[in-house]
Amino acid sequence: MATTQGDVKDLRLAAEGKKRIDWAEQTMPVLRQIRESFTKTKPLKGMKVSACLHVTTETANLMRTLKAGGADVMLCASNPLSTQDDTAASLVKHDGIPVFAIHGENRKTYYRHLQQALAQQPTVTLDDGADLVSMLLTDAAYKDQAKRIRASLEETTTGVIRLRAMEKDGVLTLPVVAVNDADTKYLFDNRYGTGQSTLDGILRATCLLFAGKPVVVAGYGWCGKGVASRARGLGAQVIVTEINPIRALEAAMDGFRVMPMADAAREGELFITLTGDIGVLREEHFLKMPDGAILCNSGHFDVEIDVKALKKIAKSVEKNVRQNVDAYRLPNGRSLYLIGEGRLVNLAAAEGHPAAVMDMSFATQALALQWVVENKKPLDTRVHLVPKAVEEKVATLKLASMNIRCDRLTEEQKKYLSSWESGT
Ligand code: ADE
């Protein structure tokens, strides 16, 4: 039932959600420190923040941090299958944060929830995939509202690609901060977070044995690199497919077999897409795959596996042959198994990235937001990078929380690095 407090599945799930949010918080020491400091200094006072993020226990800790900083916050889901209903209930009941998100919601409800998040007239928005900004900029009803947004912070690669395309086409009329592109985000979250949580989702859904399995990883960006190296760590025979010759070369020199998908389709028994592009696995590939092949996607949108084509060629579809797994029976007598309907496997079939890595992503979000608010001059209308000082602070705090010390430059070294005179 939708109320001003939000639209969540069942408030009776709140107690379980609170336990899990507190559990996640234990491994988010950087965000915890920021929250303690925000509680004292209230740097976000007067800000209205509408966030469209995966509704997980880690996101809940970000929301609590922003609220502690004095902001009015509201949350809606950035994917219909990633919402943890107990987390949503707990945020509403225990933290007084309105949440509009129900696991498994249909497209209509998903967009209604985005509208409800914008109804509070936010001064700042947070996105994971750019759906809120896209609504603000393409729906005429939000034209005036878009002008009042101080900035929108973007969490993921796909969102930043969309926003840069808007900037190039001259339709971006509000300032954006590419949180994804901060070193403290993509080097850790995309590589180690996606690397681990993708395998976690596949294992929870199928319980398969990685050792010895031919696994095809489509895309060798930071997420693909993480997945390929973790699958190899479990003993899989990893094949990488790429369209970028430099990345293909990198994968080859990292020791992976590289080949076109047309060939990999015959060899793979597990296929994982992480390219950010559409139609990576298509009809021509499905028809070549061996019986029993498992298909999943860990890219942001559910466009990488052509599920429509798979449905069209299938003689029949059996839903939930195991939780989150559908079987597609093909006319050639083979069966292909699709996890999580082709949506983000790590969030649809598991709980997303572990809290310890989201600690860095969301600490970067929180401090980037503080930077936006404390900036004297409003940001201009383009895609901005997170300031280096924010990245350095997050990395320094994370190292300290892990009891790791690192060296500092001596005066002599500093001088050497800023000079050009001494050579051979
Ligand atoms: N994206 C990937 N994993 C996530 C998590 N655990 N919480 C929020 N967003 C995520």
C-alpha cells in the first residue's frame, strides 16, 4: 500500500531488515566515520535528496548517513529485481526514510515509484543507471524542476555512458558528478565487487562447480576483469570475448583465451555478459550452445542477452526449474538455462556486492555530495569528476580501517618528481 512513507512490501519485515542493515554496517567503517562526522556537522542541512539505487542493506547505510548529515532523503529502486523487501521496510519503520520499492515490481510500478521519488522536489538526485535524470530531462512535466537540481550523482558505468551521450547531444541541462569514475569506486566495486558477487549469484542460483568448467566472459572492462579472474581462481577455463582490440589483447596477455562469440558459443557451458551493450548473446549464438548451458548477465540493463529471441525460438519455457532459473527448451533438443530473467545476476540471485566494497563506493558518494553542497559556486552543466581530495580521503580512511600503513614521499622525492633537470 503506497503512503507518504513509501510503498514497500510489508512493514512486518522491518525487524529482519534492521538486523541485516546493522550487520552490513559493521564492514562499512569508512561510511560509519563519515556518518559520525555528519551527525555533528550537518553539512547536508536543507538538502532534499531523492535516490534511485539498488535497495540493499549497503544502500540503507548510505541513506542513514545522508540523513545524519541533515538531508531529507527518499529512496526508490533502480532495478525491479534488486530490492530487498526487509531492508525497504526497515528504512521506513526504523529510520523514517520513505522508500518506494517492491521486489519484482512491474515496469509500470517501477516508473510510478520514480515519479514518487521526484515528487518531493529534490535539490540533489542520486542515480544508478541514470533513470531519474533521464525522467527529469525527457518528461516535460519536470522541465522546471530539472532547473532547480544542484547536481545529480551517478553510481554506475552504464549511467555515466548515458549521461555523457546526453552531454554530447546537448540535452544535459543539469550538473552531473560521475561517482562511478572515481578511482575509489570503479577500481574496487567494479572489479572486486562485481567479480565476487556475480559468482555468488551464479552459485546461489545453480550450485554449479566452477573447477574445470568452460566459462565465457563477454566484456573485459573492470567488471569483466574481476569476473574472469575470480572464475579462474575457482579453476574454470575462462574464455573472454571483446570488441575492443586493446582489451582483447589485455585479456590474452592476462592468460585468457580470446575469441569471437560465434566460436565461444560452441565451447562455453556458462556465459556471463558484462559489456553494457545490447544483443551480446543472440539467436545465432543460442543455436550453437551445448545442451545445459547456463546464461546470465551482470551488466546494468537486461539488454545483453536477447531474451525475446530466446523465447521466440524456444519450443517451451519452464519457469523456476530452480529458484531464479528458467529453462528454455529448444527445437534442437537442447535446453538452455537463464538466471534472473537476464537481469543483473548478482542482485537478482544474490545480495549484490559485499558491504566492505560498497563502503568505498558509498563513502565516495557521501563525500562527493558534501563537496557539491559546500561548493560556493553552483556546478556548471556537464559531467564532473569527483575531486582527487575526496578519492584520497576515502582510500586513506579505508587503509587505516584495514590497519595498513603505506609510505609517504620524502622531501627529496617530492622535489625530484616536480623537477625535470636530472636525466640520464
Ligand atoms: N550495486 C552492486 N552491489 C550493490 C549493493 N550491495 N548495494 C547497492 N548497490 C549495489
